[in-house]
Amino acid sequence: MSDQSPVLSVRDLVTEIRLSERHVNLVRGVSFDLYPGEVLGVVGESGSGKSMTGSSIMNLLEPPLRIAGGSVCMADRDLTTLPAEEMRELRGDRVAMIFQDPMVSLNPVLTIGEQMIEAVKAHRKVSTNDARDLAIKALQKVGIPSPEKRLKGYPHEFSGGMRQRVVIAIAFLNNPDIIIADEPTTALDVTIQAQILSEIQKQARESGTAVIWITHDLALLSGFADRVMVMYAGEIVEAGSTADLISSPRHPYTQALIGAIPTPDRDTLDILEGFPPDLFNDQSGCSFAPRCVFAKDRCRSQIPEPAGENLSRARCFFPLHHEETT
């Protein structure tokens, strides 16, 4: 995918929270490119900064949170500096977001049809009938039966899985360039989850829409994402193709995540001792060093920079499956 032009370029993104007289960086120097039609997985523990990164790209931050540095460029426009009105025009049109709880996105007092038609007409000059036809087709694509009838229903009349399918259909309505999905299938059973993942993957391929899939579940990404970024303490500690990252992890944290995935041939799961660092306290050295069984003195005193080739990089002085550097 590196021979294509990226649809999104994030460079040195910093998101901070200001409390009284101090500020703390929750997203710390995140950089990556996103390419048309690809599914990019973002994985990490709770508090790793993955959801904050997604919200920062969408510019959905409220005080005391704010973007403190870096750029988020899409079609030669930096989304971090766009006026609020221009950013609202982009959301739901060129870039859309799917949240974990579909009721965050759905209005309980409007029918599904009213909400979908409004989503189309907000960004396109089409008739109500044409918008309704687009809504019906979108519901069909995500596997909702009798879509004409379902347009007349209210969100509370749908199951959790059906509501999430509706939200996904709305996200794809205007054929956006980018969809950011923040753990949208976590509350669904495995069968429905697999169906939705397959449908999103299919639509991304067919429409050229790029997907950023945020999750804590690396096993889910293994058969779904083209590339994976692993986040820890607000930083990307490793990034690469899904197959390479899972078969030959370079960062000890990635290896720890893989070790916690249940497999038929594994009797016990590896346990990662300790907790992520408190970003409100000053730190020195590698953020993962206190939990890393491979850490050396250098790791505790110096901050490693990302190293690697092309799209495969790791933020580690002594990457696994490679010769040690000194």
C-alpha cells in the first residue's frame, strides 16, 4: 500500500489535558499514514491513548482536552486547524466515526429512516425519495432484513446488534474516505461480531473507504486488519503488517499482548505483570521499561525512537527477533 498516496497523514500528534496549572500529554507524538481501502487496527490496553487518538483525528475534543501539536492532513487540509463549521461538514461525509455504544449515535425520538435520510441530505443535494433509496440499500448491505419496514422503526425497537448495524450503515451512507471505528463490536456476541467485521471489510474493499479499527483485542485484528499499530502510554510502540507483527513481534509489549491470546494448543496464558505508567507523573526512559523483562539500564534512562523499515517500525532499543543494538 505504500506505493499509493495516503488518504490521511498524521504527524507528531500531541493531545493534552490541562488541569489547573499543569498539562499532561495523553497522545504523545503519534505519526502514521492511512491508505485507501485498507483496514488499520489500533490496539492497546485501556488508557493507552488509542480512543483519544481517534477522537483527536475527528477533532471531537472538549476542554480541558485539546490538540497541542502536530498535524492531521486529509486532502491537503490540516483537520486540526479547520474552522468548526468546515469540520462539521467533513464529519459524516468524508470522515465518519462508529462508537462502541450505538445509542450515542442514534436519536431515540426519531425513526431510523428519519435519521438516515437526514444524514444523506445534510451532505448531498438529493430528494427525500433518493435519500430513502440510499438508506434502504445501506441497510441491505449490513444484513438488516426488510429494510423498508425497518426505516419506520425507532432505535429501541432494534436489538443491540441491529442498532450497531444501523450505525455502520449510516457511517457508510455517503461513501466516506475514512471511517474510525472505536470498539463497535465489543458488546456483541461472537457470531454477530464476525458478520459485521466481514461486512465492513467487504465494503471497505468495494468503496475504497479506509478504516481505522480501535480495539483492545489483538486476536480480532489478526484476521481482519491489513496493518496494526500497537499503542502504549500514548505512543505507538510498534506498527507493521498484521501477519508480520503477530508472527514476529519486535516490541516486548506486542509479544505480551500475543501471549495473552487464547489458542487451542496453549494450556495457560501469559500474564503481563504491573500496570501502565501514570502519565500525570514525570517519567524517564522507555515507558514500558518497568514492566519489561528485557529492560536494561539504557531503557530506564533513555527514550527510544521508532526504528525499522518502510511501514514496519518498533520503539525499542532491543527489538525482539532482531540482533541487539547497543
